[in-house]
Amino acid sequence: MGSAVPRAVVLADSDSRWRWAALVARQLAPKHALDARFLASATTPSERQIAEVGIVPDTSRVVTHAELIDDPSLAEAELLVLGTTGGTALALIHSLGMAWEAASRRPVVVTGYVGVVYENVVDGLLLRVGSDIVLANSPHDAKRFREVYRGVGADPYSVVEAGLPFLGGQRHDPAAAGRDRPFTVCFAVQPTVPAGRAARLGLLDKLQRHARRHPDREVLLKLRARAGETATRLERHPYQALFEELPDPPENLKAVHGDMAEVLDRTDLLVTISSTAAMEAIHRGIPTAILTDYGVREAHGNHFFVASGALASFAQLDEGLVPRADHAWAAEHGIGRRDPFAAARDRFDQLRDRVTPLPRMRPYYTPGNASDYLETLLGRHGIGLSGRPLPSGSAANPTAMRKLIQRGAGGLYRVGRKRVAPVIRRLAQG
């Protein structure tokens, strides 16, 4: 790199993973220069989404897997934080492990989870085997992660207890409501629950009802992305468009964008179905309601908050309920600690300063124990078992290609049915 300044590299493939990875890098290596790399994909964040985090990288560019594998400056960094899906993490651990096998030095590689871990626990953990540090967001997570690793013969000591890096901000001041501003209710949207148009319009009706029932309150609909932007999970029937269709919304109901932390600064009741915003709010002492209107289900993620004291229905909120989280539950799930990254910083310093080179990164999945699964996973990212990029147009992964074609065909069918067909019918009728 030609610089005496130690460097950290953050690789991200979406807006929320950039936020997580950049904040983790700042926690582990606060004095390092920061290089941001964004994987070229359907969820690559926009410049606005990148800037919204409040961390300005020293360098920034969009890259492909092939460019990462062959980037000599990557091996010279001291820290590499992978803010990616588990499958992408595996592809990089596999390919970079091979590329750096003969290198005299390589960065400490860190993986983890952007939010609460409530699904595919074993699946996600095994995909991250081989990274030097796997961050756990709480004592609860650290215990179960290590149990999984012991059970499959992976290194349980690679799991390091830390926390969600965006937990912080000013403590909630209950007296501010009525003194500095109206009592403010913020609904933080979730991209997949509820999913259907009718259900989402129904949720907007609940917000309108609450706003009309409590005219002294300000009700905020916190949106994730602006029109044309993508997010970590693709959203059908965006709330922005549905909100704009409302015929006569109450004046005290508003749709807002921007940094979640800034919105929480003026929030007195955070409402959501299941969201990392709930963890942020509980950490600050903001009353938080996890909606039960759509059921308490593993598929929704709100089962994570069972025993938290935060479960509530919109009808209960209309009647004036203001839930407060249980302190013991919060502590067990990593909320409220002063310096949750102390152990992770110590581990990073130990690995960075070791006399002998770091060992080669070795994933759990190998051609010896899971050749078919490994080849499929790598092929989805354009990587072969050799650790090298597949030739352009390679048919090495027909299953993944078939799924991609099916998704594209389905999308074309929906566009034709919803947009093209009505136009043709109107022309025919005219």
C-alpha cells in the first residue's frame, strides 16, 4: 500500500451490512485508515446510504469477487471485516485462504451478524468457519455459537463475545415529551413482514387510526430506503409508494427517512415487528413494542423477543400501553453493556501482533466433506473449487443458473401480467 498508516478493509454487500462492518472496524481498529469495498450486486448501497452511517472511508470502490482475490493490497491490510451474507463469507474465506497460502502476512479476518440471530443458526455459523474472529452479539449468542462449533469440530475460541456495534446514542429522556416536542411514536418498517400489499395498507390504517386517536402525538413511519435504492432485503410494495396513495392521512402522521439513530433521538415509543431498531431503542431505554398483530413466529423473527416484556398489539398501544423491556432479558442479549468490544479488541491485537504468520483460513466445507454443496455455494459467487474465478459464462453451476433464470422469468411474468397486459387490453377496447 506504500503507507506507514495501518489499514483496515471493510467489505460490504448492502446498506445495513456496510453500517455493521464499518462500525465494527472502528471498534476494533479506531486509529486505522479505512478502505471500503462494496461487492457489485443487486443490493450495493447508494452513496447516500453509505454516507448515512457517518463514517467516511479513506478509499471507496465497488469491486467483484475476482478483483478482491487478485488485489495485493488486501493481503497487506491488518484487518478485514466481512459485512456479507454467510455464502459470500464462505466464498471469500475459501478463495482468499488459497490465494494467501504462501503469503508472509495477511489481515485478521472478522465475520459476524448484522442483527439479532434468530434463524439458520447452524447454517450461518458453518459458513463462517475459517475466519479468525466470529463476533457474537451477546452472552446468549456466544454460548450457543461455541456449542455448535464444538459439535462439528470447529474452533470454539474463534467465537468472541461482543455486541451490536450501533448500540449507543443518548439515553431516553421521558420528560422531553411535552416539554421539547410532542410524544413521538415511531414505527420502524421491516422489509418482509407483512409482505402483501393488502396487509401493508392495513398496517398503514393502524398507524392512521393511532394518529387520529392520539392527536397530541406525532406518529412517524420510518422508511429504510428512498425510491430507487435497494436494501439488505428486497422490499415488495414499498411503504413510500403506499403512503403516497393514502387519500387523507392525518397531519400528525409523517413518513421519514434518514439515520435510525437520529430518529430515535426524538422517539418516545418505538414500534416494530422485528428489527434491530428495537435493540437500539431498548439499549437507550426507549419504550419498545414488538407487534403481535401478525403472530409471534420464528418466520417473523419476533419470537426473539419472547420474555422481553416488549410484546404488544396495536390495539393495546391505542389504549395507551407503553411497554418497557425486562432488564434481565436485555442484559442476557447484550444490551446495556459499557464496552462490549473490549474482548474483541484484545483478540484482534493478539492476532495482529503474533510473531508467527496467521495460519491459512480453512472453511468447514471442503471438497472432501461436502463437494456438491461447496461447489454450488462457490459457483453462485463465480468461484471454482480451485479458489479462482470461474471462466466467464461457465456452466459449472447449472442449479444456481437455473434458479436465476426462474427468478428472472417470474419477474418478467409479473411485469407482463401487471403492466403490459392491461395496456394491451385498453388498446384493444379502444
